[in-house]
Amino acid sequence: MDNHTFGTPTQLGYEILRDHVLPMILGKHEEDILYWAGKDIARKFPIFSVDELPDFFVEAGWGPLTPFAGKTSKDEAIFFLSQEDRTLLEKRSYQLEAGFIAEQFQKLNGFLTECYGEKVPKENHVRFQVKWDTKTKL
């Protein structure tokens, strides 16, 4: 029997659920629900260091995540998620990933944290800006 018949998720199966089924079910609330779902996933799959984020993204099938190598402020971090398929980049919501990043940082740094994703189709990536409020300790 073919090994791909049962038990092994495929990229196509993932993309069907992520890019067609979820948007159909969630409708106009897709962005908000995916952000909060990402935060919930982060609580269920905690990382112990920001350095683990790129490995988690690859393992989850979300793609290659790279930290910004330039200067950032004491209350900010920036990451880039590569997406070679420009059509997919333009139509997919990346709020799940943004919520996941926000919650991981919040847990690790102990401050109220948000993450904003911006699609940059010309550069084939999503830019995630993570910001935390150093005045709001959790």
C-alpha cells in the first residue's frame, strides 16, 4: 500500500484547509480569529527562547522565518517570513503567525506584546513587527 494514502499530511491538504476552508468558515472575522488562534497555539506549544521561533515555523510548515539583523529598539523585534509563491503571499492571512509570535514574546519577556504582519510582495515576504509595552508587566 502507498505510504501517502494514510496518516501523512501533505502540503496540498494543509493549503486547502488554510487557504480555502478557514476563510470560508471564518468569513469577515478571519483576521481576528486567526490572531487569537495563533496566541492559543503559542500557549499549547511554548518555546523557551526566541531563537527557537525559526525552527518552530519550519516544523509547523509556516515557512522560513528570519530575524532582522539590523538595529531595533529595546521594545521591538522584527522578523521576515519568506514566501516564494507571490499569489499565495497576497491572498493568505498571516494573522495566525502574528498571534503566535506575539504570545511567545509576551510569555518570554513578561510584557504586554502585539505583533503586526505586513505583506511585502515585491520582496516575497511578510514583515512581522513585534512590539511590547515595557510599562505593562504581566
